[in-house]
Amino acid sequence: MAQLLQGWANHISFCADHTYVACPDAGDEFFDCWGEPSRTGPDRVLICSGEGNYPVANCYRCSLEYEGKIYPDTACIGIYALNGVCHQSANCFLITAGVTLTFEVRGYWFTLLAYGTYGNFYTFWAKLLQCSLAAGAEVPATGEIAVAINPSLPNQIRSLYEASANEVPAPSRNEMLIREAALVTRFYAPDIDPARFRDLHAALLAAKDAAIASGLTRAELAARLNAVAAEYQGLLAERLGAAVYERLMGVPAGERVDIIEPGLQAAAGVERP
């Protein structure tokens, strides 16, 4: 029996929205996605919803503990700020519903550029298959077959990655992030040509990798990554123009948003126990 899965966003001043997932059909269960979101008040917005499989999602909650603090429901994306943020975790919990977050989430387009839809796609897909089997759920069809049956965005992303497995030489991780972001951008904004910002996207990924390779962690890494984000948000706004930029980012061109939440800086770049 399918259960309703809902993607929600909470506005945070000067920061990308925090996102989490609700499952009202399973006794109002939630996937908090690294943080402790407020579930009431005017700053909460319903972004997407679909019929999914709560037991499968529940299988990969993967809460982590660092220095006595619990970071709930990471969806096994890996290391916070290296492999993704709350947006990627939320998308992982939504995948059985065939939906993803949209550009209505402030700052989501930028974390898509930096980390992709699901963080490390191959690692997450392996976990999804494992949990589908454990929950007795039907294992999803493969790439092109899945798209033919259901052309949802998650299926299109999966097909993109599976097709790349046959390429020689194999495309780099950053090349796949560029292709994936182009696919998602065309899905939600078909009139915007991703070629317009491909070079800036590649430069952003190089700058993000350099920040991570610096060895910084916690607040220092968060500050470095937020500075990279601010720089490239400015460059992208200049390249795309104010109207297009606001459509993609959900914020005006002159407003910069941090991608690392203030309350999660202590987890940035920290290896899981």
C-alpha cells in the first residue's frame, strides 16, 4: 500500500531553506534531514508530494552522532557539506514517490549544482535497492525501461547515470554533476539553456573541491564553502540576468544565501564514526 510522502521547506534567514519530508499516512512520521525543522508557522511551505513507500525510506534513515549530538535522518548521503546537505537527503527520502524538490526551495538550485540531486548517486542507489528488498518492495526497473514506464525526473536521472557506465573513458564525478544539473534545470525550466552556465558550473565544482581538499572542517569549512557559494551566486546572477537567476534560485539576484546551515556547521566535513 502506497503512502503519501511530502517535501517541505522552512525559510532560514540568510541561508538556503531547510528541507524535510513528512509521511502523514504513517502516523505523521517525519524525516528531519540532518536538522530539527519547525513543523508549524508561516515559514513552512509544502514543495512536492507523491505516493511512495514509507518502509523503504524508513530503512535508510541513517541518523549519525558526532560528539554527543544526534543528526537525524541523513539518508546515508555521506559527510555533511562534502556529499550534500539537507536538500539531497530530502530527495533521497522522496525517491519512491517519484518526485524531487523544486526550485521553489530557496537555494536548492545551487546545492543541485554543488552536490547533485541525491548526493553520491551510485552509493544511494545501492542503498535504495538494498532497502527495497528488505522491505519486500518491488525493485525499480532499470534506466531506459524505467523512463519508458514512468518518465519521472528520478527515473531520468537514473537513466543518465546508467547510460554513462558504457562510456570510455568514464566521465568524471564533476562531469556527471554538470550533466545531471543540466537535466534537472531543463526539467523545471525548459526555456533556460544550461549551456549558458556550463563553464561557471565547472569552475564552481573546482572551487568546491579545493575548499574540501584544504582539510578544513566544521565552522572553518562551512565558512569557506559559503564564501565559494556567495562568489558563484554573484557570477551566475551576472551571467543569467536577474529574472532568470531568481527563477532558478528562488531569491533575488542581489541576495546571497549560505548553503551550510548555521546549526549544522559542527558536522561539516566530519567523517562519520
